[in-house]
Amino acid sequence: MRHSRLFLAALALAAANAVDAQMIGRYVFPDGRVVYSDQPVPGAKLVNEVAPPPPASAPPPVPREGKAAAPGADPGAARVQRLSQADAEVRAATEALERARGQLQAGSEPLPGERTGTASGGSRLNEAYQARQEGNQRAVAEAEERLKRAVAARNAAR
């Protein structure tokens, strides 16, 4: 019963923090450079939005077993909060990976301007297409790495 109350309190706290959080956009320039910003970036395309990192005023980590806890501190509540935040990051990282994979899949068709005419009257894919595909593949790799880090952090919080 006590754990469920702690969990509900942590969930309410996480929800309150999520309301205040402003989304950060992942912008990609035509040359493949990636910029993260909470404001629109001129000349770059918004690829997806990601949740910002937790604020610097996050509660201090709870000491591990064997170390004395601060007087009056409730290590169970802090642990539940850390686990809740870690779960939220895993969900966000999973969604980001799904979006990146979807964009990679959807971006396989060449866009206007990504084909160059050949002397034989045909056409071939040009560097713009290759750069866009590499950017999409980089986005998937970054999302996979983010998910890997988030799962590791969640496992450490358990």
C-alpha cells in the first residue's frame, strides 16, 4: 500500500514537470548537420521533437546501500521518481527510434531535384539523395544509441 502511494506521488510529480517542459526540435541542414533547438532554425528542416533533459534542480541521487541516508530523506520515493523518469525516457527514446525508422523508410523514394540526367537519356540518383539517406541513417543510429542509454539508465535505477 505504501509503495502505491509513493508511486502515485512520483507520477504526479513527473506529470507536473512534464507540463513545464518545452520540446526541443531536431533540425537537419541540407548538408547533413544536426542542430537541437527550442526555436526554429532558418535553413534547416525540423526532423522531430525530443523532450529536454531533466532540469538541473532535480533531486540529488539517493545513496546506495551501505551508505547512510540523509536524515528525514525517503530513499524509496526518490528511487520511484528516478525509475519513473527513466521509464519516461525509455518511452520517449522508443518513440524517437520509431519516428526515425519511419522517416528512413518513407525517405527511400527520391525527391524532386535528387536525380541527375545522364548522357544516355536516363537519370541517376545524385549526391543530394545520398546525403539525405545518410542523414536518415544517422538519425536512426542516434535514436538507437539514445534508446540503449535510456535502457541502461533504467536498469541502473532498478
